[in-house]
Amino acid sequence: MQPYIYYLISLVGITVFVILLQKFSPTRSLIIALINIVYGMVLLTNISTFMPNLIILLVVAGVLIAFGVQGFILWFKMTDCNFKDQCPDTTSFENWWNTIKTFNMILIVGLALRFFVIQPFIVQGPSMNNNFQDGETILVDKITFNFRQPIRGEVVIFKAPNNPQDDYIKRVIGLPGDTVKIEKGKVYVNNKLIDESFLSESGKTPNDSEILTRVIGTNEYFVLGDNRPDSSDSREWGTVPKANLIGRAIIAIWPIDMTGLIKTPQIYPY
């Protein structure tokens, strides 16, 4: 989604939340109905076939639109009967209000968690083999880096400096102020050889790679994939600014046989 969509979603969420805190009334129900229709249409028009969780997004958008249309029809019937002084029982209208209130509240809480606390991430490509597989789903903690910097060896998700529209997953090797050197297939941080026992034999840095030396600047991080021969990382496009960090990988949730906490190996000799 485009950035402005997030602001729209936040605005809609706040509006819906405030209205739902009030008691039922036809006017408030009309507002909620129209917001749900618009909200669902915006979601539909911003969905692409390449998005993860496509089915879930389609279902949510469809439910929002359906609830909105149903509410609008109920409001129209209620308004029409007021002119005729023959209003039917409002039970169905109030049942709709209670149902949509529950759904919208759950959706708002879910969006808040998704945008600010934790989000799913699907690994794409072979750059983190064999520790992370193509298509694997993990959960990303988006809070921790607001209180501390990443740790060497930690797996992070970030906006790619060379392709800001894409999210990458890599492992942190160098911290601000470090000097990283790669020579003859070995990686050194501040002249100390790091422990890369977490890599498979096929994933290690090629021995014939050119010598690379980089001093990491303030609020920057040097990252590498776990499958060095097939990874686009800091060797190619440089360091990752702290502002690009989305969060740290904490739990693998799919496929089932790969579920579990994601551990951070101690790679730097103390």
C-alpha cells in the first residue's frame, strides 16, 4: 500500500472507534455504514495479486462492504418508515449495530497491532538459506528497536536502501562505529574474526570474493544474508540506515515443522 493509505486507515479507525463508543442511533449507524463501504473499497483498490495474505485482505474488504451496504439499507428503511409513521421493530437494526461494532473494534485493534507492535513477514528468495526458507512466515517485533539498537547476529527486516518499496530480511553483522572487513571468505569486525557457525557450508562467503573494508557510520548497520553466494546485501549496496529498520524476527510460524523462537547467535568474540 501507498503511505497515504496508512494515514487514511488510521483516520478511519479513530473515527469508527469514537462513534462506536456512543449509543446506537440511526445517524451514527449511517456514518458507520458509509465508512465501512468506503474503507472496504479503498482496501480492494489497493490490493494486488502479489500481496501476502491476499485471501484475508479480500475477505476483510468484502465483509466491510457487505456490512456497510446492509447498514445503509436498514437506515434507508428506517428513514422511509419515519415519513409513513409506521416504523417496524428496530431489533434487526440494533443487532446489525452490535455485530458491526464488534467486527470494527476487532479490526481496529488488529490494525493497531499490525502497524505498531507486530506483523507477519514472508521470506522471499534463497538469500537466508538454510536458516530461513523461501515462503516461510515469521513474526516481526516492531517495538524493541525503539528502545535499543540491534545486536550483532540478530535477524532484522528493513526497507531495502536500493529498493525502498521492498522489505528485506538479513542478519546484522556490523554496528555503528564498527569496521567490517571481508577477505578470503572470512568476515572480520574490528579486526576480530566472527563466529559464523550458524552458516551452512554452501552459505559461506565465497573465498574468491574481493576484499571489502567498510567503516559503519552513525545510525547505520552492515547486514549480510545467511546464503552469501546468493544474497543482495551490504556488500553490494552498502549499509542500512536505522530509519529503514522495521523490526526484528522473533518467531517462525509457518510451515509447522519450522515453528519456534528465532535465536540470536553470539558471533562476536568477547
